[in-house]
Amino acid sequence: MADVAPLPHRTLGQGRSELAAAVAAFLDHADLAPTTRRVYRASLADLVDGLGPTRPMPEVTGELVEGWFGVRYAAAAPATWNRELATLRSAVAWWHAHGWLATQADPTAGLARRREHPDRTRALTRGQLEALWRRSDLRLRDKTLWRLLYETAARASEALNLDVDNLDLANKRARVVSKGGAVEWVHWQTPTARLLARLVAGRTSGPVFLADRAPTRPVPAGDLDPASGRARLSYRRAATLFQQTTGWTLHQLRHSALTHEAEDGTNTPMLLARSRHASVRSLERYARPSPEAVARHVARRDPAARRSQSRL
């Protein structure tokens, strides 16, 4: 394995390497897929805000990091805790390799992953979704995003990273950058097509889904709408809005789409193409029929019930 050449320290203030500069270096130089880079940027912005942008890197100790992380994510679900911890550890490993930290001690060593309990009820019912689509109090942006996630079975990060020029509205599809940086197509149906046409009417560039107001901190030019100056809607904000409105998670829309298709008899190769999973094993937890679907299946095969119906 080739030796890792340390990058020159970025210095601010009194010549000390500082946290904001270290975060910027990691995001600029680490080998990250575009979607991953955007998610990491939002997570590490919280770290910078929490510890201070001019915090000298020698002060980024285990005690400081563990204290901040424990408070910041105290109420987070295990999956969120683990995701944010993995992001932080990726940055720490890169800083170690490039000489940004004072010692080789891992400042996240005292933070343990939380056990994630499999949830067998993640898929929403078709009735729940139909009630959501009928609501008249939803904003166009939010309703479009939610319907798009369900009809495409796309990951929320993929949809939020869409730009207007990624859309092929005529053919009801869009190019997304998937896990690992692969460029793939997702497809939607007529309800999403109608909503998208209204949402992006008159726009030819910039993010499809925009935040409510102009950003308060610098963001990459690619995440800004040139006309309004508003930034791309963040995953965190989108997830919060959906949870506050429905009590559900954005990921449940993807999960529900794949579950419903499995219930309808969609074969495994098509489900893999829709989900863009690399293996059947990864798909298994999505293609699990709901209790309602199992009940319908059993009822249809109830011989006594069939005899009762034949007498009518």
C-alpha cells in the first residue's frame, strides 16, 4: 500500500490548525461520492457549530467529542446515531491519516454503536398513503417529494440531490447518483409527473427541491438556485418536515413502494431493478408482505369462505 502523504496544515488565527479548516479539507480531498459528500457536509457542519469553527485541532479530544455527540444525538433513533457516528469516524480517520490530529488516539473511541432492532411494520398501508395524497393542506414541494419517493422507490438522498436538468419529464424519469457514485435512472407515474411539472415550471437549472429561504452559511454553487438564491433542501429538514406532518420517516416511502410491488406479484429481477440493490439479500427486508396482505392471501384461500360465497 502506498504511503499517505500528509497535507499541509491549513492555518487560521495564530497559526493553529482549526476545526472548520480540517472539515473543509476532508470534504474537499476525501474520496467521497457526490451524494455522500453532501450528507457529510451537513453532519459535519453540526460538529463545527457545536465545537466552534476556530477550535484548534489539538483540542478535539475524546472528552470533548463524546460530550458534544452524546448531547446532540441523545434522543436520536439508533439508526441515526449510528449513521452520524460513522460520518464522524470517517472524518477522524482521514484527519489521522493526514496529520490533522495531535495524537493517534481516536476521539470517538468512547462512543459505541447502538443496536438497531429490525422493524417488521415499516411499510405503510395503501390506505395510509391514499389519505396522505388526498390532503389539501400540503405544500407543493413536500407533496411532490413524497409522491416521487413512493413512485420511484428512490432513496431520499438521491431525490434531494436531483437538479432540474437531471429530469426527463417527457419520459417520466430522472438520472440519480446512487450509492458508490453510479448514475442510474428512476421512473415515476402520472401523479408525480403532474406535480413535478408544476414544481419546476419556468426553471431550467438548480436543485429541484429548494429550502424555504436563502442559506445563512456559504454553500456550494451547485446547491443554489440561480434565480431565487435559495439552497437545496437538506435531508435533515426534509425528514423533519415529513415526520412532523405524518409521524413517519422518509425511508418508509421507499420501503412501502417495494413491499406493495412484492405483494402485487412483481418478480425478483424487476424488484431488484426498481430498488437498485446489489443482491437479493439486501432486498429481502423490503419485499416482506404486510400483515394486511397476508390476511387477504389467507382469506382468498379459505375454502369455507369460498363455499359461502358460491351459495349467494
